[in-house]
Amino acid sequence: MTDEAKAKGGFARAEKLTPEQRKEIARKAAEARWETSIPKATHSGILTIGDAEIPAYVLENGERVLSTRGIMKSLGRTWRGRKYPGTQLPVFLEANNLKPFILNENDPVLKPVRFEVNSNATGEGYRAELLHFVCDTYLQARADGALKPSQIDIAKKCEILLRALAKVGIVAL
């Protein structure tokens, strides 16, 4: 069927519809076009690991998410609200010297998760498993002597976080 024939069919159909039916079809099309199909947070709180306090959320699909800003602060880094162009990695892993230690840049844990915090606001974070991934990356880079002097303190924070996570895991067992 040609585009011209499709257009004629669409106009013929529209002429047979009542104004209310056309309005309803247009409303549904607009909703589909503008729908934000992001999951909603059903629970929120502060996760305390060692001396770090990270805002955490449970989404309606059961996924656990840590806030981007909270992860940054747990690593002793300040949040500047920016991301460098040309990388899809989280802001705390985009340093070039860390890339050799990231085995799979397509790992789902590295993808940001957008979610609805409440009816007025959205948030962005990462699956909770990312914290362990980040710490492992920094500690492996440190073990291989690949960290820059400015990253040594981050590696120390990662060591503290991993030890605290191990304790939490044993207690949760």
C-alpha cells in the first residue's frame, strides 16, 4: 500500500469518527508519546555503610538503587553534577586509567537507572551492586599501581566500604 493510499484511508476513517472519538484517539496518542515509563520508588532511606550514608531506594520492580550523588560522596568525591562527553561509564569510573580494569563496559550494572521518587520528582542512580563493582575496580587498579595520586584516597574509601559490606553481608546471613 502506498503512502498516498494510507493517507486517504486515514482521512476516510477520521471522517466517520465523532469529534469525541477523534479527541479520545488523539489523547491516547499523546499519552503514548509522552509517557515516562520509569519505575516508581516504593521505599527510600539512608544506607549506612562504614562512615558513608547513601540514599537508597527500592523500586516497584524490586530493584535496589543507590543515588549517584550518594555513591560519589561515599567515595570521598564531591558531586559537580556533570558528566564528561564521550563516555557511557558512570562519572566515578570514567577516568582513562580505570578503563582497563572494567572488563565489560556493557554490564547492566553500569547503566544509570531513572526512577520516580514521588509524583513531582525523578531521581537517577545505579543498581546497588555497582558499589561493589566500583570498589573492586579501584582496588584492582591500586594493586596494579595504576592509580593517580589523587585516586589513592578513593581506593582507601573503597577498602573501607568493602569491609563494611562484608560485615553487613555476614550479619544479614
